Amino acid sequence: MSGLQGKVALVTGASRGIGRGIALRLAQDGAIVAVHYANNKEAAEEVVREIQSNGGIAFAIGADLRDSDGVDAMFAEFDAAMKVLIGINPLDILVNNAGVGQALSIEETTEQSLNEVMSIHVNAPILIVQQALSRLRNNGRIINISSSATRIAMPSLLGYSVSKGAVNTLTHVLAQHLGDRKITVNAILPGIIDTDMNVATLQSQEGREFAAGLSAFGRWGQPDDVADIASFLSSSDSRWVTGQLIDASGGSRL
């Protein structure tokens, strides 16, 4: 696996869960990492401290990504921090990970709940990529975190699944659009991962048995299972991989 020394990564929603795991792994690989958070500044700064304690470089940036003002604020913080660090504001790796959990069926879904999940999972990545493109260097990487719920029908996750389906389509479109700049665009589709988002499922014996039973390996996933894939997709080893939807569910419901 090639190192990421000299590369700059921005990971949204990196204060916890999958985003945290990805931020730690990319820093371990040598990248400078911008650790984005929405609300939990303390958790994001703890991620930064862990990276720094291991000899890496990272900084936290806070922004609510539900509208364009939040995206503007995130990049303003990113630019300011990068100019202090190295005098310029390049970007090599963008990980669109920020998300919200939402377990609602078609009967339970409201306009408000639908707007919430779509604003974070669909609108935000599009607006973020729009602003990132002027900073993203050729041969860069865009990694979108989708979900295996786009492959496995889960009626209790209607809005969530539909929004992640849009992420898959966005991945294909961007991969074609950015190919001439040698920027790869791929999506990772996790299954049930041991994060705050799935705490309700994993806190009961019944839920744990359900989660483990989905996978061919008889267990639920860990953030590192996804972070290792992100590491590959961020590296030069993945230069011939683009427009792909990579299932990271441990073979759930094969």
C-alpha cells in the first residue's frame, strides 16, 4: 500500500464512528487530515489529539452541513488552517462521510424527516464537491460513504436508503465527469457497523444476533473494516478503480 505523505484529506463527520476510523487511518498513512464535525467539538479535538500523539498532522473544523452557508463555513475554516500549516490550501482526498441515522417506514416518513436526510446525504456532498473541485489536485480521490441498504431492501429505512441510492448515482456521474483529471470517485457501502448510529440495534441480544446473522462472517462490522478500504481508495494503488460501489457489509444477505 502506497503512503499518503504530502497528501491532504478532508473527512466530514469525522468526530465519531466510521469517519473517525477513516481520519485515523489516513493520518496513519501520512496524510494531513481535516477532521470535520457538526456539533461535537470535543470529540473532534480528541481525534486530532490522537493523530498528533502518533506523529501525524490534523486539525478540527466545525460546520453544520445542512445548507450552503455551512459548507461555505467549513471551507473557510479549511483554507485558513491550511494556509497556516503550509501556506496554500490544496486538497487530495475528500471523504463525504457525514450522515444521520433515520429509521422510518413509508408510513412514518414526513416531509421534514425526508428533507433532513436528503440535505445531509445528497445536497451536502454535491455542494461540498462543487467547492472542493477548485482545491482538489489532479489525481485526487473522492470517497462517498453510502450504505448496503441500497442493495438490501430495508423498509424501515426508507428515506435513509433512498438518500444513499442518490449517493451511488452521484458517484457514477462524478467518476465520469472527473476522469480527465485522473480523479477517482468511489463509494463504500457499509453494513451494520459498531457505531453510535447503530447503538439501538446492538444494545440488545436480539439486535446483536440479527446484526451478526446478516454477514457471511457471522459478526457485525467495525469502523476499521471500512477505514482500511478507504485507505486503499485514497492510495495510488487504486488509480485504476473509479465509479465503483464497494460493498463493505461482510457479505450481508448474499
